[in-house]
Amino acid sequence: MADIKKLKIPELKKHLKEYDQGELIKLVADLYRQNHHIQSYLSVKFLGGETIQDLYENAR
């Protein structure tokens, strides 16, 4: 079985620089809808401490 080629960070940054703000917002929103880990990460990033406590409680 062949390895899937993964995008390296410099390549990712190059592609992201080509997107306008609306496209970036759509991309992040799509990722948010599709991945529980991204939902948790962005919730902590933007909502802070209260979300950390909620995540801790849910993990217990």
C-alpha cells in the first residue's frame, strides 16, 4: 500500500497565501465541522478558560 503524500508546512503556507479572507474563513469553518479535535482547539483558542474546564469535565 502506497503512502499518501502529505503537504509540508511551507507548501501549505504558500497555498494559504493565495486565498482571500473569505476563502480562508470557509476553509476553517469546513475543518471545524469535520473534525472534533479542531472544534476543541478553536473553542479553547477563542473562548479560553471556560472551554478548557468543559473539556476537562467531558474527559473525566
